[in-house]
Amino acid sequence: MLMMKSSLQNFVIFLTTFLFQHLHAQEDKIKPNIILIVSDDHGTGDLGCYGNDAIHTPNLDRLAEEGTLFTRAYCTSASCSPSRSVILTGLYSHANGQYGLRSDVHGHIYTLPN
């Protein structure tokens, strides 16, 4: 359990470091806009950029074409609120206190906007 927690924290640290290095390297250029889109109840085949011909998502397809398209992203919880809390805190839901739709993150946990 502790190993999984530290692996997630290491990943968040790596991702943050990568983004800051990328931004620092771009100081003389136009700084990129970073948009993380999180949505509920979507599978990998629910957008045109992932190969769905029946559902038309031209704006999201264009964002994926011009940006980064993740092909190996997984959620840590079957519920939406606990999954989002993992993104914002870097901790699994049992560690940050977000067990379901009506629970709050523990008071000593810092989230990304902080």
C-alpha cells in the first residue's frame, strides 16, 4: 500500500517537474497553454480523436491533434469525485479522505490550486 502511494506521489512530482522544465525552456517563446480536461463516464472510444466515427467532437478532436493525446491514462476510482481528488492531491482517495460523492478531503491535505 505504501509503495503504491509513493509511486503516485513520484508520478505527480515527475509530471510537475516536467511541466515546469518545459515552461522554463519556452521563456523566450510563446508560453504554452496547458488544459487538463477531466470528464465522467467516458471510455476511450467515446470521442472522434480515439476513433469513434458516430460521435462528432470536432473541437476536442482539434485539441487532441494540436496537443497531447493520452492513450494510457487510467482512473484510480470508479466514482468521479474520488478520481478528481486524486488528480488534485496526488494521493489515493483513501489517503486524502475523498471516499465518495459527499465526503471532504482531509483538512491537512493540500490540493493543486493551493
